[in-house]
Amino acid sequence: AVATATAKSARNLHTRIARCCRLLAHRYGNPRHGNKRDPLDELVYIILSKRTNEGVFRAIYRDLKEAFPSWNDIDARRVGAFHRILAPGGLSALKAYQLLGIFSALRREFGRATLAPLKAMADEGAERFLTTLPGVGKKVAKCVLMYSLDRQVLPVDVHTHRVAARLGLKAKRRPDTSQDLVEAQVPPQLRYGFHVNAIAHGRSTCLPRKPMCEVCVLRQYCPHRKKL
């Protein structure tokens, strides 16, 4: 009886998540948020985005690609230019250290700065390799896998975490400690849409302090709104 009730509860949750995903997709249209098709481009883009305004890190990424069309172009003679381009962003010294460390590690592993070999790896192996690189945790690794390798994983950032928790999914206090827990509750085929649309929803409507519940497309399914 307990197993039957648990299975029924899981089916109900999946049905509710699927309905929410359809509503979010209709509202936001599955935006890519500027994320990249090439896995190493995507990794650079995600690292630049940490604790930095979106307009600023997008501009820095454009400037980097203009100066260094190939990440192999960054050598000891051009490290100064690399640092100068990163300077306007937050945590620029740390990000420069991490990115240069990543390029160096990839050259040692693959002979050049590339993540193309990940395409032949299973999800677990690719994620495990990515998390050995400087500055790459599970969320960043899953962004690379999802956006550039089309893997059915779910990166849990602050917006995905907040929307999931308010919709009644099991979650811990922080996104990083909720990664596996939230991901396991969202069916694989829904994870991409849930992630990209939850980011858009978290930025525009499901705000941290004052959520705009009166105009929220998910209000009929949201336990948090009912509490308020």
C-alpha cells in the first residue's frame, strides 16, 4: 500500500510538472539565454556569468572571442590582454585563473583546448571529467552538458531552485545542495524546458523577495501562492 501511494504521488508530481512546463514554454518560448553550442565556448560563457551582470559578462565574452577566435590562441605572450578583457567583470582575477587553468588542463589531456571529446562520453563520465577542471562544479558541468551536448540533465541555479521549491518540489536551502534532489524529480524529457523557462520566470515574475503571484502563469499549481 505504501509503495502504491508513493508511485501515485510521483505520477501526480510528474503530471503537475509537465503542466507547469507547458505553461512556462508557452509564456517564455524556451529561451537559450545566449548559451553556446560549442561545449568549451559554453564553459567559458558560464564561468564568466558567475556573480556578474548579464550585460557585462556577455560583452566580455564577445570581446574575448574577437581577440581570441580560438582558445588555443591564448599563450604566455597574450595573458596580459586576456586579463585586461576580463577586468570589467566581477571576480575577474579568479575567473582568469580558472579559465587559463582549464585551457592548460585541456591541452595536456587532448593536445589542444577543446571539449569535443565529451561528445563520445556518457553523461556520468563527461560530468566527472568536467568537475576535475578548475572552477567547475556540478551545476556548471550540467550547463555544458545540457546546452551544448543536448543531454537530459537539469542544472539547478538560483532561479531553478526558487521556482522548484515554490512549486512544492523537495529542495534544500541552497541550490548547490539541492542539485541531485531537484533533478531527480523532473522527468528527463522536461529538464531543458524547466531550466531555461524557470530562469526567465525567476527573473521576471517569481522574484526572490516579492513574487508577482497575481500575474504568474503557474498560480493555479503553486503551493507558495496559496501560503501567501
